[in-house]
Amino acid sequence: MVGLFFVFQKVDCGGAVRAREKGIRVVVFPNTTGEPDGLSTSDLVTALRYSGSTIHFVDDHYDTSRILAQRDVPVLPTDTAEELAARVLKEEHRLYVEVTAALCEERIVWRDDGVLLIRSKENLNEYS
């Protein structure tokens, strides 16, 4: 049975506390000594159906700025952590090229709610 759970780096961070209050299982990755709900790399790959890459604007903190683009990468049943990481990295490199081109070609549009959209290169009235 597949259940909903969230992965956090720290079991006591605000998001983890709120998730537990809502009855959502919280797991910690990477696993730390003495953490009963910790996941090893192989456990995480087994639990995931999708992974992926995210391209952010740069700010003063790690992964906290506005998201430019995201791309899903399916986790295959036979994946090792190394195989999945290699596929995610390959997709991330493709995504960097696409986002950089869209920025240079001024095809980036921000919706009123702050969500970024990238206009299609072939038709500026469509989004990719």
C-alpha cells in the first residue's frame, strides 16, 4: 500500500511538525543515527515514484528562492540511487538549457499568483 509521506532533512523543522499534526507520516533523509523514521538512500529510492530537478533563482539561502522550472523524473523499479541520480542530473542539464534560452529570449511570464510560465518558442501564446 502506498501512503502519503513527506521527506524532511530535520525531523523537528516547522514543516515536519505541521505534517505530523495533520496525521501525515514524516520521514528523515538522510538517515541520522538514532532516528527511527530515517531513510537510507536505497530506502528513499524504493519509496519514491518520482524524483526530479528544480531550477531556482539564486538568493542568499539554499533552495529558498522563486522556482523557475521543475521537471519530473520517474523512478524505475530497478533503480539504484546512483542510476536515479544520473538521470535526474541529465534532466537538470536539459532544463538549465531550456530555462536559460527562455530567459535570453524573454519568454518568461509571471502569473498574478507568482507562478512562472515559459512561453513556447514556436508559439508565444502557448506555454511549455
